[in-house]
Amino acid sequence: MADRPPLTLRDLHAIPVTDLKQVGPKVGDRLAMMGIATVLDLLTHYPRRYHDRRNLQQIAALAIGEEATVYGTVKKVSGRRTRQGRSLVEIEIFDDTSYLKCTFFNQPWREKQLSVGTEAAFFGKVEHYRNRRQMTNPVVDVIAEPGLPGADTGVLVPIYPASGKADVQTWQIRKAVGEALDRSALRGFADPLDEVTRAALGLVDRATALHDIHRPESMDGVRAARQRLTFDEFLLMQVRLVARKRTYERERRGVEHVVDGPLVDRFHAGLPFPLTSGQAAAIADVARDLTAPAPMHRLLQGEVGSGKTVVALSALIAAVEGGHQGALMAPTAVLAEQHFLTVRGLVGDLSVPEAGSLLGERPVRVELLTNATPAAERRRVAAGLLDGTVDLLVGTHALIYEGVEFADLGLAVIDEQHRFGVEQRDLLRSKRAGDDRTPDVLVMTATPIPRTAAMLIYGDLDRSELRELPKGRAPILTEVVGPSVLERTAVYDRVRAEVAAGRQAYVVCPLVEGSAKLEAKAASEEFERLAEEELAGLRLGLLHGQMPASDKEAVMAAFRSGEIDVLVSTTVIEVGVDVPNATVMVIEDADRFGLLQLHQLRGRIGRGQHASVCYLLADPRTADGAARMEAMRTTSDGFALAEKDLEIRGSGEVFGGRQSGWTDLKLGRLPRDESTVVEARAVAESLLDADPDLLAHAQLREEVEDAEEKLGDDAEFLFKV
Ligand code: ADP
Ligand code: MG
């Protein structure tokens, strides 16, 4: 037995948790409800915190009014209903120095949980009631069941996230984990990092880490264990990301482009402004990718209003210059239309060579395709795409419908990429009919993702960043306005004053979570109310997601041309809309929006040379809400706001939905573990440099493969190799 190899994660994954003697069918079912089915799940169900039994306060020494943690045995329990019909559970605990009473309101299950003899830690505020000290509704961690007074634990007692719903107690998990560790002790745990690497990184080995996180002798041991296990989480991700990126570069053949021909030159010469240095750098990054043999897969990340469109256009022109076609896909018809107008304005008088024609050239042909495009027009565009006479196609999801195929798609640009699904991006890339070469892809986002978070989510994309706004922009003043009528009136007076001065304004209506219909209704009502009251006499327009696309486009066109003074809308204006003459934005019920959403909304103003102001009408009732309003008031930098957002919410939520599958973090958190991410990235790169297929790192390779299998579907959105 002793010479059997150490246990791998795959081994642990193959053992059902019910094989443990400590886990009977009932506990097994409950653990399953918490997502713990295998011994691997169990061993990676890490303690939430630890109680140090030497450091607890003694009941006899508690002062009234202080917050304290005490550790005691339940001596008495009783449950009843108050006269108001509320449930009331009262218990007495004893810790060798004195007794303390704890009362629980509306927690009837405490009666069963805290039966006589149970040992538990209690955290709460010490109160004085009828001449006695007591705690009301303290936080409780059950340490041991009656009859087994903590005998199996050391001085540091791990407390597990024990799902109240699933009804598994922390001590039950502790005993199961204990058995799993004991029974693994003979073989130990296989370590994907060799001793030299561990020493260089100052990391403990995996067996020590798994032991010390569950059965620590000291908090230093806990810290070292967490550091190692956190590193493993990030390393696994980074190895997958780097490996994917390299496979992709190795195996795919790209399309060649011409980045310094006359068309590109004329496009740049014709720009009405000098490029910012960020734009110039991003254009150079893209040009390098476009001329490289492997297809480009680049993320362009840039603050709202930083001018991402120009970077995209210069790449699209390069595609056309090389004789290929380009596609630009945007999430909304409004935005697609705006891009279409921009593209046509900028390339309208450029020509491409045309063999056999009278002049030897023809004008660059740009087309728009949305759901509102009439069928006959759609057929005409589709035919032009297939015979290669359409050079650039701008549009919405309509671009990826059946029947749209490009003879020679050379570059696909996806704007506001976070609004698209993975499949949609892949579909666009697959629209090249001509041969099996892969079009270049540029995805753009205004979501300011902190650098390390981007390393997690977009670790296999090359990245360019626009951090500065074009010069000459007047700063945006942001004010948080309370709910009183007087304050609101002042805000709308300011809107009137701006309109009188020839400017335009946005009014953003409250978010209705989960119902676009109700949201549209609320916006329509607000539109009518404003038209009769605060903004009577002004030319108002209404925009919401339930309107037909053609109506939306008409309203936007009217707003763009200045025929509408104030645009009352839902968040459909959130992305990309560009009307430099708009200088005021009023956001109603602003505290209901997320921080980054507010930032993106605010980015609609401050795009011209006139000073802009953003009013956040808010009455925040939560600390988070108030913190968000304050962050908006004091910060205009999207990256700084993204960091604040991360702090307010924690990284778990930032990787919502499918992305949480990809990251699969149990311990790792951003921004706290930033340096670990950077370290893991470097280790992943040097490992794969020396050993591209991880032949000499079998254990690590196995873990990477298993992660691919488990999370693969979620991960496919980054790369489909
Ligand atoms: P976003 O990055 O939010 O998509 P846009 O590409 O829509 O930003 O650009 C915002 C506005 O800034 C547009 O009106 C655009 O014409 C203008 N713009 C872009 N680059 C520059 C520049 N270098 N100097 C001045 N204005 C610029
Ligand atoms: Mg944009």
C-alpha cells in the first residue's frame, strides 16, 4: 500500500463522498444539495473562517454594549411564541466562567439546532436585560454536537459554509473532511508543482496545504495553505488560457491585409482630428496583427468616448485595401445605424480598384443590415456580399442570420462585445465562404475591466487599451440630487436652460429589473408627464426597447440632427450613442443602477467642447447604493470605478453567469489576489515555453484536461479551436 502513488485530484473526484463512513445516506443527500458529491468536492469546500479557542472572551468578563465572541455549551433551551405571534427561542450557554442568555426571534429552527449539550460560538452585542446579560439574535457557529464536545478538533476550529437550506452542520462537514484526510494520509496528494518551483514561489506542497486549510495548527499555516491553493486556482486558468492562445496561433491560417496602402493613408489624412496616442498605439497593434500570418484575436478596451470606432475603421479599411471584406456588428439597431453613418461619412469618397471597369476603380461600397432592412434590400445586400461588391457591412445580429455569407470576409469587428454571446461572435467569424482561412477578429468593449480581471476573463486575447479621452473635452460634473420636489425642479430648470442655450439633454428612466415591458411603460409615462409638467414646451422624444426598430432609428436620427431637445429613454441609449451636442443627463432612481452601467450612461454626454453635467436623482437606502453614488460623484475614470465596483461587490459577482464557470474560483478573489494572478500567468508562460504539451508535467496536464472537460463548454466562448 505504501508504494502506491499519491492521490491525484482525478482520483479524489472518482470517490463518492458517501464512501466515507461519516457520511450516511441522509448527510450524503444534504451534501449533494450543496454541490458536494465527491471527495474532491469535499476537500475543496474550504472553511469560511476559524475560531481560535484560546482567544475567546470569557462570559464572566463581558461588558455591556461590547461586541464579543464567546464559546460555550448549551445548558437550557426553550421555544415559544410571543403574544404577537412571533417565534422566540431562548437558550442558556455556559463557558466555565458564567452563564449567558441568548434569544432568537423568528428562528424557530434554533431550538433543534442548539439542543442541550451542543457546543457553539456566539457572536453578538452584549445587552442588559432584566438584570442579566444577554445577546439577541447572535451569529452562531455550531462547533460540536452533544456528547462529542469538540474532542476531534484542535485549538483552531474551522467553520464551513454550511448551507442552512441543506441543513448540514459545520461539524458534520468537519468530520467528513477529517476522515477523508486521514484515509488519504498514507498515499498523500500528488503535486503538480515540483519542489524547485514551489521553493522559488515560496509555496507549501499540496498535501500540506490541504491539511492545513482544514486542520490548522496556526493561522500562519492557514495563510500559507490558502496562498498555495489560491495559486493553484489561478495557475490552472492561466495554463488553459495561454495554451489555447498558442494552439490558436499555431493552427490557424489568417487572411493577409495591406495596412499601408493609399486607401488607409487617405482615410487617416481625411480624419477631422489628430489621433490620441492611445489610438495610434492601438492602430499599430492591430496593424501588426493584420499583417501577421496567424489570425488576429484582439480585445480593444476603452473608456466610453475614448474613440474606439476610429481604430475599428482603420482596420476595416485595411481589410478593404487588401481586397477583402469587413464586417462591423453592434448590439442595437440605433448603434448600427450610427456606425453606418460614420463609416459612410469617412469612406464615402474612397475608391477600390475594379478590373475591367471603365475607370479601373469603383467607390467603396458600404451597406447596412438590421432587422428593419426590407426583404428586397436584404437580398440585394446578400448578393453583393457573395459576389464581393459589398466591401463593408455594418449591422446588428442580422449579420449572422442564415443567408448572409461573405465571399471573402477578412475582418470581423464586434462592438460592445459583452452584449453578444460567444456563439454569435463565432458565427460572425464563420461567415467567410471563400476558403478555410480564419478572418481576423477585433472585439471592443467600453466596460473598464481592471487589468488582472481582464487577465482572467480575456487572458488568451491580445489586448489594447485606450485610457485617455480625446483632448478638448470639457469635464463632466456629476451631482447627486435628493428626492424632494424642490431639488428635482432645479434639475429640470437646468435642462431648460441648456436647451435654451442650444444644447440637448437625456433623461434616463428607472430600471425595471427583468421586465422590458414595464420599463417601456414607465418611460412612456415619464415622457408624458415631463411633456406636460417640468419640460412643457420643449421638443421631447421617447426611446425604449419595445419600439419597432424603424421608430427607434427615426427618433435617434431626429435627436442627432437637433430636431429633438430632450430624449427621454430607457437604458437603450446605454451603448455607444454619440451626440456631442448633448450636455445634460438626468438619471432617475440612479441608485438602482450598477456602477458601471451608470458610468456608461454618463459617457453619452461630455463628448463635445461644451461643459456637461450629469444629475443622479437618488435616494439610496442601502450602504452600497450610497457608496455607488459617492463613487460616481467623485470619480470620472472608468478604470478607477471598475476597481471600486470590484471592491463593493467582490469579484465573485463580476464574473457572473457563464464566466463564473470559466473562472471556477473558490478561494481566489480580486482585487485582493492580483499579484497571485500575475505570478500564475508568468509560471504558466514559462511552463508552456519549455514544455508546450506539458509532457513532462503529467499531473498538471491531467488537471488542465479535467478542467477543460468540466468547464469546457463555458470556456469555448473564448476560443473555438
Ligand atoms: P467609443 O470609444 O465610446 O466608441 P467613439 O468612437 O464613439 O467612442 O468616439 C467618441 C467621439 O469622439 C466621436 O464623436 C468621435 O468622432 C470623437 N473622436 C474620436 N477620436 C477622436 C480624437 N482623436 N480627437 C477628437 N475626437 C475624437
Ligand atoms: Mg463605441
